[in-house]
Amino acid sequence: MKHKLRSFIAAAAGLGLPLAPAFAETTPVPVVKAELIDGWRTASGSEMVAMRLVLAPGWKTYWRAPGEAGIPPRFDWSGSTNLAAVTFHWPKPVMFDLSGMRTFGYQESLVLPIEITAQDPGAPIQLKAAVEIGVCDNICVPMSLSLTGRIVPGGAAVPEIQSALDNQPEAARAAGLSAAECEAEPISDGMRLTARLTLPPVGPEEVAVLELADQSVWVSLAETSRNGGELSATADLVPASAQPFAVDGKDIRITVFGGTGRAVELQGCAG
């Protein structure tokens, strides 16, 4: 039988929020509670678990690409043992407006499936993660979470995690994508990336989000337009060096939101 994963509560960090634990008795309205949900062994031999965030009413947290005003989540797994790889399976976020700026995230709760690969598949995995997230109500603040858990191989499927896995964006090919071309050109402080997708409409208000595997590169909100069967999206990519750099097509991820709760995703774009 698998051991129950231990959960730890987040501590607030800055901008007027109390520095007490989020569910302490001295905090009448907790901002966020974080815990790990135990899961199961996948067909490939990895372990599927999840991080559950429960936020106070009205509060939001951010998707991996938060948009114009959001705070991107960061995970540090260096304190873990017997851990070879971590893969996130992000559910579809919602688009919301924050002081006139478009952001992407989750309202009041998030179950984030996390696929864990062990160095030794027959031995337990001790997870220890330092997590940095942003949360927003009338103001946005960074928060620090500490998550730990001991995963023993095995377990049964968990409906809550499976539901989150089922709520990921559709694969672009399954949504009718027939061609994808990307080209990058130098600008003064980085690169300008343009993606052209031959893709049926995803919805009446299409918005594309362009991402790179290297999350240290700042990516602007894409300018999205459609001409018949072709969707175009252009964004600026600015690295820490503020210099032009090589862009590898396989590292480009494109998510198109339709404005009706629908989203499609493509990993990799030919030059």
C-alpha cells in the first residue's frame, strides 16, 4: 500500500499579507492551502501525483505562461531524492482581466498533475519542492510554498487527478492543424517570432500564447490574427542578455485559446 503524501501549508510573502501560515488561527481568511495528492503508476512506469491549491474566495493563481501582469510559477526540486525527471500536465487556464491586462490562470483552486520519474523505479521517491507562485485579488503578491511527500511505487487512479488530465488543451493535430511554420528575425534586444498555423477556428476570439522551453526568456503577449484558414501570431522574445539568439523550432510551444473555454496546443514548430 502506498504511503499517504504529507502536505504542508503555504506561508504568505509580502505586500501587506500576514507572514503567518495560511491556515493559522490568527488568519481569519486563509489565502492559499497547498498539498500533494497521492496518485498511481502510469503505463510507462512513472508515478502520477498532483499539487492541489485551494485559494480564498475571489483569489486567483497563474498558469505557466501568466500573461501581461502575472507571476510565473517556479518549482525547485533539488531537495528531492531518487528523482530523475518531473513533467507537468497543466489544465486549461481561464483568461481574465487584471487592471486592463490579459492574464491566464485559475480561480479559487487548481489541481496540477505532476508526472514523476524515479532514478530507481523500484525504490520510494522522497519529494521536496520549494514552489514560488503568484496570487491575486485586488493586488498581486508572490507566495512561497513548501511541499514534501514520500511516493511508494504503485497506487490506484485518482478521479480528481484524472479529471485535471482530461482538462488539458486539445492536441493541435486532433483539432485539425495541417501545417505549422515559424520564423524568427533579430530585433535590437532579442528575436521576433512569427507562427503561422493552418488551423480551423478554435473560437470567436482567438488568442495565441507563444512559449519557449527556456523560461528565462521573456515573451511578449502575441499579436494574433486570422486570414481564412491561417492563424498568425507574433511575439517578441527577450533573453537576459538582451541580444539576438538562436531559436530552435522544437522548443516552441503554441497554445491557442478560443474565447469559449476551448484551447488547442502545439509543441514544436518548423522553421
